[in-house]
Amino acid sequence: MKGAVASVAVLGAGSWGTALAMQLARSGHRVTLWGRDATQIAEMNHSRRNPRFFPDLELPAGLTGETSLQATVESTDLLLLATPTHAFSGLLARISPWLQGRGLAWACKGFEPGSGRFLHQVAIDYLGPDASMAVVTGPSFASEVARDLPTAVTVAGNHDAFTRQVARALHAGSFRAYTSNDMIGAELGGAVKNVLAIGTGICDGLVLGNNARAALVTRGLAEMMRLGQALGARPETLMGLAGMGDLVLTCTGEESRNRRLGLALGQGQSVAAAVAGIGQVVEGVAAALEVRRLALQYEVKMPISKQVHGILHKGWDSEEGVRRLLAREQKPEHLPR
């Protein structure tokens, strides 16, 4: 069988977890999709659809919903977490006694709330420093993965054999999975791009035009690269799928929750009303706090991220925040070599 594993469990039956489970099942694996909502899981198994997120798509054969977390973890060869970032640590605490030395992969994007730590640093607390770990990240809207549209992601891990195993499990059909050993760069890109997408959405909500959007995406990438350099990320990672690729998609794609939040803010809505209107977790709200924390800690200038943080968490006016960015002093785009 292509992929080197027979059974895979995806923890988290939201849109992203369901889409990844569908891709793994299409790849020929036996897939268990765990979710907390017993009614949702029962309906999924009965109708062969996820009624909340993809009611028009039939689930592939070989994909089964499950509500018992322990049974799911103990009966699978490979585990992939696809929960919101804020639930990552709590879920790890629950499943770590059942892992029995197996590796762990996740497709969550963000930092640990309150500490700014990368998720692989959180995982070490529960699994130990020698455990095999990998993160799946890159430009990938869940709805397009669910519909089997062409997608390319990065799988970055700390042990090459496990990283390749995770990538092979996903890599099939129109879904391509590239490998990397730069977990810092991969996780950084997946988190910072959400903050920058909110800023881009604000500009679009204010109807500032395509020029402004292109400038924000480009200067946002520069911010990401500066923070990455301070944290030890490789520049080629941030110029690849996990960085620039995900940034472009999230800043321009209509399905981006972070961009949609920015659009609503630029159109005059409050943060609370905008988040409520989206109806799902918007990861950039929490990530803005941690990106700002890291920027201050490592003394990295990140003016766009600073303004997004102020708008989200200090009550700054969206239009005034953009004016502050436009009023910055003239300077070289790059330092001379």
C-alpha cells in the first residue's frame, strides 16, 4: 500500500480534519475520524457526509467516525491532530498515555496561547525530546482538499523516517506533500500568515486597492523573514509553501477566515461581532498576541503585525492603524550588502 501505514486516525472532525481524513481515505488508508459531538459523528456515519461542513460531498469508503478517544488512539498506526491550536495542549495531555512511543503529526497552525511557544515545543512536554513529530502546513483551504482539487503542503519533522511516513500517507492523486526538517520555519509561517491576512483584509475592507494589498503581502513577508531569522528558521522554508505560499493564499483567498475578519473590521464591525459572524475559530486573533510577544522579546520590527495586534486587542481604529503604516518614514527596502 502506498504510504507505509495501514490505518490513520485524524483527531478533530471540523472542516480541516474532515478534509484531511477524506484525503487519507482516498489514498487507500483505513481512516478513523474522531470528534467530540456524538450526534455529528452518528449522522456522519449514517449519511456518509459531514452535515455541517461538507453536506454535498460523500465521504470516501474506508472513513469512519468515532467518539471514543482512547479507542481511536490505541487502534491506529498513525495519528494526525487537526484541532484548533488552543485545544492542542489539552488533547495531548489526554492522549499521551496511550501513544506508547509512537510518533505524532498535527495540522494545527499557531502558537501556544499565553507563552508564544511553538507547538513542537509543547509536544515535547508530553512526549519527550526524542519522540517523532511532524507538522503538516502550507497553502490548503479545507474545502478544496475535500473536493480533491490540486494542493501542495509541507510536512516538517524532527526525524526523517517519520516525516517521510506522514508525507507518503498524504501524498496521492492531486495532493502533493513535500518534506522538510525545519519545524521552526514551517510552524512560524503557518502562524504569522494568519496575522498578516487580517491586516490585508482590513485594507480590502477599507477599499484601498490592489496596490495596497500587494504592498502589505510583500512587506508582511519581510516581517515574517525577520522574525524567522531571529528564531532560527531557514529562509528557504519561509520563501516556500509553509511561508510565502500560505501567506499569499490566506491574504487573497475568499475562504480565508482571517481575511474575512479583516474585511469586516475594515468595514466598521467590532472584533466580537466579526468573529461571531464567521462562526468558527479565527486563529489570527490569538496568534497576534503571540507574534507581538515574540517581536518584543527578540526586538524584531514588525509594524504590520503591531497594528493588527493593536486593532484586535487594544481597541485601535482600523483606518487609523492603516494611516500609521502609510505614514512611516522613507527608508531603503533592503539593507545594503
